[in-house]
Amino acid sequence: MQPRFNHRQTAPELMKAVVALDTAVDAAGLEKPLLHLVKLRASQINGCAYCVDKHARDARAEGESEQRIVMVSAWRESPAFSKRERAALAWTESLTLVARTGVPDADYEIVSAEFTEHEVAALTVLIGMINLWNRIGVSARLVHPLKNAAA
């Protein structure tokens, strides 16, 4: 697989704005492990290999267990996640699949039971950001680094 183009070179002014918003979202007060889980789950849903690799590596580097990283894709069937994390992952799926889900009131009730209004807003923008990054990664066909890959 070959990359198609480089967004940073093609539209540096736009990418600067994307990075600035991403930085602001990461500093909005949500706990770091939760940021990683949300970014990883949305990236899995969107099929962005570059982002799945990046966010799994970032989570590991910040002390996340290998088991929880692997189980994010099956979080509903795993006891490895707290009620708050489960609410965030459910919100992530609902927003990432918005065309399919319509983001029903039941999903909002779940997330608002675990998060303040400000946190729901931050989580919502976080999910929007990772979905944007996934669309950039998939459209550009960004290639993740390979380690010990079979030829």
C-alpha cells in the first residue's frame, strides 16, 4: 500500500488548525486512559490502520495493559472496563456510526449518567476529532510503521 498524498504538505494551514483543536481536546480534562480507549475504538470502527497502530502504541506507552488494548474491540463482552469507560465507548460507537444510529436518547442517557455536561461536550469533540483523523488517514492511505512483518 502506498500513501496517496500528504495533508500536512498539501494544506498546512488546515492541518495546523486540526492539530490545535486536537491539542485543546486532549487538554479538556478527560483522563488519559479514556482518551486512548476512545481513539482506539473509533479507529477500529473506521478501519484506519495507521490510527489503530498509533493509539495502541500511545496507550501502551502510557501504561495501558495489553489485555485492555486488545479487548477494546470486544468491550461489551469484557469485564475489563469501568462503567464510565463503557459509557464513553458506547458514545464513541454511537457518534462514529451516526448515519446508522442517529445517536438515540438512550445512548445520551448512558453517557450523561457517567459524565458532566462539560465532559460530554469534550468527549463529543474528542470523538469528532478522531473521526476526522481517521478520515484523513484512510483517504491519504497513511501507512503505519511495520515491526517484524512478514514479507
